[in-house]
Amino acid sequence: MSKQGIVYAPYKIVFATEPNEEYDVFMKEYKKMHDACPKCNSIIHSTTLVGYILDMSEKEKYKDKNRCVCLECGDTHITHDRVKKLN
């Protein structure tokens, strides 16, 4: 049985002083590659909204670990496990 409550965890606040085109391009492509449910290919889902830090010197290690629930089939997974939408 799980209990409801608040979990306090350490966090880091990062402020960008100016737009970063390299970041924007990477995130746009990342979202395309992780757009659909790995089980049914639907893009309709609910998700948590945690901001994960992207180290620009190690972009290949980036993982968005927000929890997703597919609103079509009910599958639960993390954003990084989502797949590219099939046409």
C-alpha cells in the first residue's frame, strides 16, 4: 500500500541568460524521437513535469525520466522510453 505525501529532494536551479540554439535543436529532435507510446504508438498521454538537466558536452547520455501514462492503452513508461511516431 503506498502512502501519499510530499518528498523533498535536492534540486539545482539553472538560469539561461540568453537563448541557446544548440539546446533548442537538440530538444526538438529528442522530442521527435520520443513522441509516441512504445506499446500502441499513440501520442496522447499524461506526464509529470520534472526538468532534467542536459549536459551539452554529453548529450548522448540525456534521459527525460518523466513518468508517462498513455491515454489510449494505459501503458506506463518514462519519456525516454517513448518512440518515434509512425505515420
